[in-house]
Amino acid sequence: MYKVTGTDPSGRTLAFACGTDEQALEKTWELAGRGFRNISVADPKGREMSALAFERSLDFDYDY
């Protein structure tokens, strides 16, 4: 289980549970689009990292 946390525009910190790494990545993008700040992801082993570091750790191949 991945846990995505972020601070909403009103200052509340919210957490969301995601079953897969792809769902967690999509949630980070959604939260960023909604104006959340300080977005982080905790992986199933409990390691917490920023959303950007999490995205980089997934090592997706983007076709441009």
C-alpha cells in the first residue's frame, strides 16, 4: 500500500491510500493539479519521498 500525503490550499494535510505505484503517481499529479503543496509518497516499506523523487524512482520510459 502506498500513502500519498499533501497539504491542500486551505492548509489541511490529507492522506490517500493507493494500491499500486501507478495509482500513487496519478494521485500525486491530481493533487498537484488541485493546488496541493508538500506532496510526498510513502512506499510499502515505509520510505517517504517527495512526489518528484517518487516519480524518478519509478524509471518510466517517456516517449517524446
